[in-house]
Amino acid sequence: MRKERQVKSMKKTIIIGIIVLVLAALAASAYYIAFPGGQLAMPEVREAWHEWGEITSETTEIISHVVIYNPSGISITIEEVNYAIYLNDIKFATGHLDSPVQVPGQSEAEIVLRTYINNTEIPAWWVSHLQNGEKTEVRAEGSAKIKAFGMTFNVPFSIPAQTVETDLEERFDFYNMTIEIADVPFLNESLTVFIEEADTNWGTVAEEITELLHHVVLLNTYDYPVHVPNMTIEYEIFVNDILLGTGTVPVEEKTVMPNETYELDFSTIVNNTVLDDIWVSHLLNNETSTVVVKIYVTDGETRVLVHEEIRTFETEILESLRYSAGS
């Protein structure tokens, strides 16, 4: 059940997926509003695919190709479509029809929409999402200019708000993990640290930082007592060589008996201000990110790297949004 919830959360966190999907309906919505119950039947979206356009530090362009079918016998021209997309009332993206498109009666035509995400709003959206209980309301507003019967109609439209929820806290929890600690001058021996449980909750969420609060239970799996000296564990989290977060774990001296646990409470500080840089680096790296976690121990004088975790994450955001009627 936990794994199913995590997979569901992961899909929902792709906010850009919701954004791109609403684009396919924009022209059709305007068309329908212009002629409700009249001689023009509502067009059908037959196919939609998307590609990344120009990606800069400030803007991400998405080019959406939408094939629509006009079931009526009357030709119409979609002259303009302009829209804005809001996440929790933050103006996150704007877009427009690439060029006018004529849709003959009982025929298909392809429209091209260009959407521009304001990358600089990603940190603000992230903060709003967490402060809203990991919920985001996605809505779109815009207008279309449509020509039919020799007349031009200006039609405002809106996409009703949809709520997207995540449960990221659970994804930060883990169980039964081991870390090898070796070659540390101020430790008497190499150790295999067994993490029985790590539970995470949100702490302070501010404009520039997000705090994660961790409660970790370590278990002495040896058949003899282990002496833990006074020391500090420090760690750094990098995504595509960008420092995303850091943490410090004070460790108090204690002798831990066999099968006895040792509990730690500490926090991770995430730098919200680099989230847009990470997004851009992920896209420019063919939707691939390398996450590196470096763990150090120090006695105040000597700092030693004791563990490095490297994981690669790949996405196919736009490919997963390809649409074909009947599929």
C-alpha cells in the first residue's frame, strides 16, 4: 500500500503534466462557448503531442501540437488563443496560438500552442504548495478569437480549478538501511551503522528555505557494546552539481548495548532558491538528474567523508502526456 501511494504521489507531483494537458482543450473550449447548441458541433481532440522548445534560466517553452476534428459542415478559423495558467494563484505560465488555423467542415487540422513557464516562479510555487498542505490549485484563463459566418467572435474562457495533492513526507521515510563508516581517525573501529527507521516531517517553510525534520532510530546489530563518541555528522545533497540541501546531526557520547537502539533528531535545510536552476538543469540534461548525497563525520578538528550515495533519476514528462483518441 505504501508503494502504491508513493507511485501515485510521484505522478501527481508532475505539475507540468496538468499544465500541458489543459492546453489541448483550450481551442475546443472557446469554440464550444462561441456556438453553444448552434450549427457548430463541438470539435474533437484526435491527437496531441508536445516538445520542449527554448529553455533558458528564466523561461521553459513547451510546444503543443493538437489535432482537432471539426464535425460540423461549416469551416471556421481559429485566429488567436491567449491564456495564462495559475498555480495557487501564482501566474506560472502564459501561452498563445502559434498562428491562425482554418478548420474545414468535417475535417482535421493541427493547431500549435506555445506555452512559456516562468521558471523564476518555481520556488514560490513550491512554498505555496507546502504551506497549502501539499495541495495546488491549477486553473487557466484566456480568450480566443474565432471567425465563422464571415464574423469574428472574441470569446473569454476558463478551465475550472483542479486540485493536485502530493504526500512527499512519506517518500522521505525509509527503513532498514546500512551505512559503512571506515577510516575515521577518531573512531576506534570501522562500523556498519544500521538505520532501523527514519521518519520525516515538514518543519519551517519560508520563502528561501524548507526545513525537513527527521527522527532516526539506529540499531546496534553487533553482539557486543558499541561506544559512540561525541561527534557531528554533516551531509550535503547535490542535484546535477547544484547544492540543494544540507544538514548537521549532533551525536552525544553513549555506549549502545547489543540490540539496543540510539535515537537522533535533526533537520535538513533545503535551499528553495535553487529549485528553478535544478529544473532547468534537468531539462537541459535530457530530463536526467544525478543526485549525490555526501555524509561526513567530524570531531571539530577532522572532517572525513564516510559515505556517498549516487542516484540517477530520469523522466519523460512530455512523452507521458502524448494523447491519441481511443488509446
